Amino acid sequence: MLALIMTQPSPAFNPNPRLKDKVAIVTGAGCVGPGWGNGRATTVRFVQEGARVFAVDRDAQRLEETVAKAPGIATHVCDVTDSTAVGAMVRACLERYGRIDILVNNVGGSAAGGPVEMSEEVWDAQVDTNLKSVFLGCKHVLPVMERQRSGAIVNIASTSGLRWGGSAQVAYAATKAGVIQLSRVVAVQYAPKGIRVNTVVPGQLHTPMVEARLAHQRMGGDVQALLKSRLERIPVGFAGDGRDTANAVLFLASDEARFITGAEIVVDGGMTVRCD
């Protein structure tokens, strides 16, 4: 299903846009609620820097606020765990823009539980959402970038893929660790072909997911209690949001990072380097 929404370009003037005329696919570009999720913030930031963005989500309604904040984007509804749908998404972007310079694989979500408590169905769904979606995005976009002899892929992982995140979520942790290693392997394989692959690793940010899902999973719906517990673990003393992730993605997607591939940028306010 394809739904294109075109409006006038953003009135903000940027004399030196870092992504001028580049075409970017951003998956998970909507949000489960108002505010700055990673995909929405990345879409807005890319538009500010001159990119032509193909914003993708499985729910068209989740894209409405993104469109309002990032005039000029094209939107596409797609289940990125379905290879046929991802292939159609890539073709639709090529039909619209003729090339793909940047891919941001941003879809993901957590589920509580360790190996005993978690059902096999939840495990399989987590693997599909968090890891297979990245695999499929790369699978269908890499041949396009290879023909172009250029491209930048930025995959979104999580600090849960690096260390204990404060609660048992074994599938989320395992799949996000998998995203990091997948990125490294693909980075080495495709470096001679002019394609860079890097990972942004967000920590415990205050995104719309906190109110919509995480507080109910961990604190019985008490959003403030969850925010307080997370803030206590962040050395800088404040909670970041999707805009912090977006700035890291922007750097890795831009030509400023031309000599960077197979790397990770951790965006967590220092949380993962604490010893306690």
C-alpha cells in the first residue's frame, strides 16, 4: 500500500545543508504518540538538512505528526518484517526519486521476560521486528547502493545490546546485539563498494514509547516512577530524546563521516560506561 503525502518545503533556511539532494529511507518514521521518537526526529532532522525523505511506517496514522513537522516528505506504509513488502517499498522510493543514498533501519520494540517466562511466539516476533527488519532493509537496498557505488546505512540498536538494561528482556537484548554485529559484518563486506554501514546505540531516552508501552511493562503504568528510575542511572543528569539519536544518525549519514564505517555511536548520557 502506497500513500504519498507531498506538501511545501520547510520554510526554515539552511545555507549549508549537510544532506542536500540526498534521498533517504527512514523506517519507523511514525510514533506511537506525540513527541520525538527516533524515526520522527531523524526524518525532521534530515529534511532540515536538505534530504528528500521517504518516511516509512506500518501505520499511516503514526506518520501524520511526522508529516506536520517535516513538510515535503513522501510517506509509505510497509511492514518491514515482510520481504515482499520491503521490496515494494524500495521500488516505490526508486520510482519517486530515482536513487537511494541513505537507509535508516529504525524499527524496533521490547518485550519483557527471560527464556523461561517468554513464549516462543514473543521471541520469534522480537527477532522479526528488531533484527529481521534490519536484514531485509539491507537485503533490498544494498543492490541499489552497489549499482550507485555509494551509500550510507545507519542501523538503530540499543544499549540493551551492550549491557544489562535494568530488566529482563532477553529477546530485545539479543536482537539489538545482533544489529550491532550485523552492521559490522556488512560494513566490511561492502566498504570496497563505496557503502558505509554504522550503528547508533540509544540509551534510555524519553520517547513516546515510554508513555505508550514501557511504563505499563515495568511500573504498572506509572510514567513518573519509570522516568525517575531511568534518570538515576544517567550521569549527565537529564533524559535525552529522539532528537539526540537523530543528530548522531545525521552525522553518520553525512559526508562528514566518510571515513567511518563499522562503528557505533552510543547516545546514552554516559549510562553504559558507569561501573554500578
